[in-house]
Amino acid sequence: MSELGIDRSHQIPDERETWRHFVRKAMRNRSFVIGAIITSVILFTALISFIWTPFDVTKLEIVNRLKKPDWVYWFGTDHFGRDMFSMIMVGSRNSIAVAFVAVAIGLAIGVPLGTLAAARKGIIEEILMRFNDLVFAFPALLSAVMITAIFGPGAVNAIIAIGIFNIPVFARLSRSAAMTIWPREYVMAARVAGKSSTRITIEHILPNIANLLIVQATIQFSLGILAEAGLSYVGLGTQPPMPSWGRMLFEAQTMIGFAPHMALFPGIAIIFTVLGLNLLGDGLRDLLDPKLRRER
Amino acid sequence: MLSIQNLSLDIGNTSILKDIDLKIEQGQVMGLVGESGSGKSMTALAIMQLLPHSSTTTGQINFDDINILDSDENQMCNLRGDDIGMVFQEPMTALNPVKTIGEQIAEGIRFHTGASGKDARERAIEILQQVGLDPMQYGLDRYPHELSGGQRQRVVIAIACAMQPKLLIADEPTTALDVTIQAQILELLQKLVEENNMGLLLISHDLGVIADTADEITIIRSGEIIECGPTMEILRNQSHSYTRQLAKASTHVPVRKTRPVTASTSKKRQTEPLLQVTDLICEYPTKRKSLFTKPKPFRAVDGVTFDIYPGQTLALVGESGCGKSTLAKTLLQVHRPHSGEIVFENKNLLNSNRKEMFAARRHMQIVFQDPYGSFNPRHKVGNIVSEPMHLVNRKATQDELIKALLQVGLSADDLEKYPHEFSGGQRQRLAIARALITKPRLIIADEPVSALDVSIRAQILDLLNELRDNFQISYLFITHDLSVVRAFCDDVMVMNSGKIIETGSVTKLFDNPKDEYTRQLLAAAPDLQRTLGTKPI
Amino acid sequence: MLYYLIRRFTSLLLTLALSTIVIFMVMEIVPGDPALIILGIGATDETLAALREQMGLNLPLMTRYLQWVSGVLVGDLGTSYTYSVPVSELIAERSIVSIPLAIIALTLSTIIAIPTGILAASKRGQIADTGIMGLTQLGIAIPNFWFAMLMVYVFAVMLRWVPAGGFPGWDQGIFNALKSLVLPAVALALPQAAILSRVTRSALLEALGEDYIRTARAKGLTRSMVLWRHALRDALIPVLTIMGLQFAFLLAGTIIIENVFYLPGLGRLIFQAITQRDLIVVESSVVLLVASVILINFMVDIAYALVDPRLQSERS
């Protein structure tokens, strides 16, 4: 045992890295940095809108209607004379809230289902897969339209509709990811120690699939923002007088000929947000997924 | 024919190879030996110019009169597969799963000769025959997934030798294969060397394989050549200290302080067996193949009966797929057997409920093969080592954890570390510490040293030996490596397609095998000492 | 292969059956009485009851479900409450707008996405790759209806090349009809093309990292030969999967895009029927959409089996 020092020399880097190392690597990842900055800007704007907006978005000033962008109204005004910039600020709250809760629904229901299916196999897995097939057979927007049509339009029902589609996405991902972890020897070691599959899932499976789930969550978040905008655009999402990006685009449509700025800025807001989230997701995937990190 | 001079290679900022010199003549087998990370594969890839993107090479590689490092991509494409062929380690992934083997062999022929599809196929059939695959049985239209590992490796060799190259590079061509298949593939490579008068660069970590096959040997460590020359001369003289260290480690026998415990001595002394396995049968359901017939379950373990006595080390030997891992999992109650009995410390494990069974089983632990995959990368050492204590429903105390770590030669400071902070050998110590935490009487060791370099392997064997001396631990030692069995075990069982075909003490069974399969296995296993004793210089 | 297909087919039938039940149940809990909708608020209780009886609304749930499903199977989809024409006629009339639209969009997205994906993968890390990937990032982030509005502004309002909306019908000449489908198809195809291009690239890069690529390189094949002959076929599997899923997205996308362009298609039909509580139309057209999604996925499964020999042989 005296030679023990010998094999300490070549240490192998592994999936797990120290926090400081991670931050240093993250700073070098362009997608991550840009994505994180954009996302923070959007979040910050949403927070600010609670305490301050340039103008009151509920006040209609018909005199000032359809103003082109200038130094007072940065993004111009709409046909009721409301300040577009203020509306976009308040609308960001709405988009973020809907997408966030929808992702939370998907995670909260999908991940337990998926990991359970991977752990138990057999009939539970079969049922889950059929359920997945079923939900995937209904195009997301179609079922969202149906759900909001039944329960009435509104932000809450939009959240439910988008959330339901997130469930199989996370169920499928967590099942397939969990299935790659189950054959690992450390899981076998836990089984040998007599641990139940639920316990193994909590102690060994979840921590090791968390990376993938985080990445997918950012992607679903951005898809949620697009879906909310779509639903509000056809009048089934957020209802007036609460401003929402999709709704603003709907109102802009009839005025596209003489007030194109009304369509331009909400659209750019959506693109900016979704782009930021996607870049963040890409960056996180590069940083967190050891499989995609390899180069050849 | 091939001459490498002062070859240095950097990938990024790390230096991989330093001043490598190597010469291979036609008809010559050059063995390149080194431990993992020594740069032996990179040497091969440098010759092929298939190195990763960020690498920079200096020095000279001359093949006949072609300067390889100065050649452009087009010239290299003409060289690769035509004058230089290469065979890789992992036959399971080296072939394209969506193309027939015929297409894959003919592809290179057509590229280099411009032959028509028909001519190339005819040539492919000839080559298949040459590598020992009967084209009637393994036709060109077969897909890789329809072939076994050994057969796939033959196809890979066929692809590499399709143009009768002057030089063949084989990078660990048999490491992923069973010993009997390994012997066949090595024989095939030697035959091809003779028939085509080609040079062979055989890369391996196994001195036994090289001693059997190679005319010349080059020993490499951390990117530097240690020694080179005629194989037998180098290995017999062992003039360089590293060569000596390697050879010693490959044939290392731990010094045992206590007397060996075999089944026959235990029976004589009328000791109670620690573990009794009777008529164990394990089955796996198979995939349904047709709508109308029920699939027949696959019998992985078929009527296995054996005992393990306190302090005995019983080897379980067999090739991959013979059922040894299933047997281990069944003993550990991770798999439910179809029928049979498992009695451990006089308790029947199979007819007690889950809780009782696990409590009874606390004295049976396992050590796995892969030192990298057997720990959760997100858990600290303390958590990892404590895990088996779940069997007795409590956490290990700090004292118990430290004691277990000290017993395997790690230190108390290691408790707060993550597995990635350890090297391969240290991780295997960690795995043993995890097994020791419940003070086991039987450790099932599933290929515990197969993934380790020889020098580390020797250290781990010493550790296991020390534990057996100090605590009277019994081992069920599962392995495919007969040299380890001879060095470490008391008794041996040979398993083939689910059945135990021969059992006996190591000395008796190795010297006088009764069963034909055992005999084949023994003959096929490379044995450095035997080769050094018999082969002329 | 036969067994694989039979298994996929049974799962198709099962999913189909389940989805009819889900759709039927959803329509059951939708608030609003169809009889009331047809007759209007001024109807008396007696006439309402009579109409209910005539429509079979008083029959047990199970009976009504079976009646509906068997009707769907023989092509009898009932009569629309609001238009008073057979639903099958309504759907047929709308399909001749939506189906060409979806096909044009899918074709467009594929012919944009696959070549750019291959180009990006083969020039990995070079300017072409970075440029294409940047554009696809943008393409994914753009809401298709916003892009549609933008195109309307540029091509219809400013340049007046195409109509801003509406559909003249196929009898007004194929050219005119196609002209009004161009913008909607581009709007639908663009985000899908961006996604598909990224998937193609990453699937190709994944395949290029496999061990057998090294074997092929060791044979002497050039980098591009390896890409075309080996990696591409392997990469087809994820690409096909995404194309199958995209069909569903395209169908759903028509709901919004047809609204932007005032196209009389299936999506707009469903949307209008929902707002008018014309449940029988919603029920039947949703079933048809879902069925076509399931069918497309089954076709993707067949394509898998054709691409991957491991699925063809029963032995695997």
C-alpha cells in the first residue's frame, strides 16, 4: 500500500465540475452569455413594470392615437393612444407568467410519470406511452384552441392548454433519459443495497437527468411564449384590458397599412425573448451535456 | 517500409507524444505496448492522419518514399485503405449498422480501383473467405447486427485488408473479444501477414498477446518510447526497469499469509458452507417473434449448484454471455430466479420477505468492473460508501466510514471528495470500501480488475488478498482472465451457456482439465510466463 | 418487419380509438345546448324538446358515441348546425384549400432545410455554418403569424404583388389560386424549416461522430464521401421523426395562418365552428385532423423500417 501515491498523478476530468470552473467555462460560451443577458433584460423589464412604466397602460388618450415612434412615445402609440412601450413592458409579465406556469405543469406531472415508467417498465410504461401517443396526436395549438373554447378564453385556460402539451414532452424526455441511467453500475449498487425504485429515482436518477430537464425547460419556455402569443392573437388567450403581445399584434393587423409600427414592436419583443431563451438553452446544453461536448 | 522519426504530437496544449521512433519492415509484426494514456492509439492515428482537429505534429513519418506529414488530404485518402489498413478495438460499433457488409467491403475496393460493382463484390467474396467467413453462410447481403462480435471483427479486418495493404495497423483488435475468439483473430492476423507479406503494427495493453504474436516489441509510456527490439530478447532480459515492472505486474501473484481454503479442505474439516446454491435456474423473457407462438424464455442460468466456504476464493470463469453476471445478480437478489435455492448463512433467501431477506443479505456485497461507472458522479464519497448500510436501515457512522477507507488505503480526507477526483485504481479501492462497510463475509467481485492497467491491477489484487487474510472474507471472483484466476483463486468453476461444466481446485483444473471447453479456454488464454518459457528467441 | 408493422398498426388503431373517445367526451362537457343554438333564444320548451328528441340528444351516452363513430367510419358526419349542410361536404370544400397549403409548406420547408442542414454540418465551425445557424435561431424565434403580417405589409400592401388575403377558388385558375397560397405557405414553412435544418445538422454531426465513420475514413473515403454515403442515411431517422411531428404543427398552424389571410380552410372552419358552438363540425373535423396526424406518424414508422435494417429483421 506504500505505492498508493503513484496513481494519484493522472486525474480524469468528469461530468462533475466545481462551481467556479463552471462559471469560467460559461463565460466563454457565446450562446450562453448572450442568452443569459437577453433573458435577464426581459425578466428585469417585467419586474420594473410592476412599479413603473413610462405611461399608464389603462388610460386611453384618443388625442394621441397612432403616433409614430418619437422621443416621448418610444415605440409609438396604438389606436387608443396607449403607449406601446409601456404595453410591451406590461405584456412581458403576462408572457413570462403563462409560459412559466405551463412549464411548471409539464415538469410537475411529466417528470414523475416518465421516471416512474422507466423504473417500473411493464404495464405502466405501456400506458404512459399510449397516453403520450394520444397527446402527440392532438396538435398543440388545436387542443389549446379546443380547451380555451370550452372553458372560455383567458390567461388561466391558456396556461392549462399549453401546460397539458408540455406533460408528454417532459414525460418522454425523462423516461428516455432515466432509461440511460438505470443500467449504470451505481444504480445496480443501490439495488444491491436493497433500495426501492422510488428511492433510487430520487437519489440517483433525478440528479443525473436534471441537466437535460433544465435545457428542455428553457426550450419549452420559449415555445410557451410563442404559443401564448398565438392564442392571444386569435383572441383565446389573455383578455383585454390586460395588454399582451399576441393581442397587440391582432389589433395591429387591421391597421397594418397605415400604422406598421403597431405590428413591428410587439413582434420584435416576442422574437427577442424567444431568441434569448433559445440561446440560453443552447448554451446550457453545451455546458451541461457531456455527450455533446466531445469534439472530433 | 514505415519509419517514424522524432514524431511529437500535441493536442491543444497537452503533449501526447515525444520524439517517437519506430520502424516496421514488410512481413514483420511490431507490437506496441503501453498502459492507458501512453499514446499508443495516437501513434496509430498519426500514421493514418486521422488525428483530432486541434493536433499539431512535428518530426517525420515516412511510408516507403512518401512523407506522410507533408501529404495533403487527397494523397492520404489514396494511401488509407489501399497501402495502409486499420482495424479498431470495438467491432460492435466499427461497422455502419444500416449498410450490408458487402457494401462496406466493396466500397473501399471501388474507391481505390474504380472497379465495377460486380467486380468489387467478387473481390469482397474472396476477402471474406480469406478472413474465415464462409460467403455461403455469411453472404454479402448480411447486416452487421446479424453477426457476432468476432465475426464483425473479421469483417473489419476484411475491409482493412481488401486492397492487400503493405501495412496493417490493429489497435487493440481483440480487447473487446473473448479469449477463444481473441486467439482466432490473432491467428488470422498472423496468417494474413504471412500470405500478403505485409507489415503489422499490433497495439495492445496485454504483454501476453504481444509476446505470442509480435516479432519486435516497442514499449511506450507517457508518450515516450522506453525500449524496443526483438520481442523475446526484450521480455527475457527485462533490462529496463519499466519493462521489468510491466512484466512483473502482468504475472503478479499476491503473497498469501493464510493457507488456501478449497472446497475439499473445508469439507474435510467439516466447515459449514457460507453460501449454498442449489439447482438455480434464471430465465429472461425474450422478444416476441411472431404473433402466434409464445416467445420461449431465454435460460441464462441453467441448473447451477455450488457452495462457497468461509475464507474460500472461488473463481467463476466463462466467456461473455455465459450467464455469470446473471448468476451474480440473482445471488444478490436483484433478479428473481425461476427456481432453485439460495441459502446464505443458513437462511433461505428466496422464501423470506423483502425486509428479512435484505437484512440477511448484509454480509454479501459486490464490487463491480467499471471503476468509472459504478459511482453516482453527484454524490460525495461519504454518501457512496454508506449506501449498502441501507440493508441494515441506518447510515454509517463517521468512524465506520473512515475505517472502511483506511482499510482500502484511502484517507479520511477523501470523505468529502467526489468520485471524479480519483484515478481508476483509487476508484476501485473506493468500490471495495463500499463493499466493506457492512463487514461482509462474502464479496462477489464481478471482473474487479479487468478494466485496470496491469500495475494497478497488481495493487488491487494485493488489497483483496490482504482483506482475505485479515478478515477471512470469501470471494466469488467472476472473471474471464485466467491468469488472474491462477494468481489469486483457490477453486474455479467453468461456466458455459448457463451451465457449470467443470469445478475443481485451481492447480488441479489448470494442469489437468477434463472438459473439452475448459481445455480450449486454457489453450486460448495468452500466458506470458508460458510463452517466455517455450518460445525461442 | 411484418411483426413490427403489425405492432405499430395496432397501436395506431388504439390511439385512434382513444382519441375519438377523448374528442367525444370533450364535446359532451362543452357548455351550450345544440338544440338551443339551432333554434335561437326565442324557442319554446316544446320545440326544444322535440328537436332534442329528433337529434337523438336524449339517447344514452354510449349509444350516441357508437352512432357517431359508425357514422364517421362510413363518411356520414352529420349535418352542421349553423350551415345546415352535411359536414362531410363542408370539410371537403375546405380541405381543397388546407391540404394543398400544408403540402406546399412541408415541401418548401424540406427543400430549404435539408440542404442548409447538410451544408452547415459539412462546413462545421466555418462561416457558412455560423451564418445558417444564426438564421435558424432567428427563424425559430419568429412567430409565424407575425411574419405573415410582415409579408402582407411588404408584398400585398406596399408592392401589391399578391392579394392580402382571401382565396379565389381553384376554378378561378390555378395560378390565381396558388398566388394566394404563396404567402401563407411561406409563413407556415419558415419556422419549420429553421427547426428541421437544425435537426438535420445535429443528426449529421452525431452520425459523423460514430465509430464506423472512422472505419470508413480508414478505408480511404474522403470527408464528403463519408458524409454522403454513411452519415446521411443514419441521420435520416431523427430527421424523419421531426418531419412527422411537423406535419401536426403545420395542421395546427393553419388555424392561425388561415385567420391571418382569411383563407377558407379547415383551420378556419374549426375556429369558426368553435366560436359558433357548431359542435358537430368541430367534432368531425378534429377527428379527421387527429387521424391524419396518427396516419402520418405510422408512415414515419414504416419509413424507419425501410431505413434501418435492424427493424427489418425479426432477429433483433
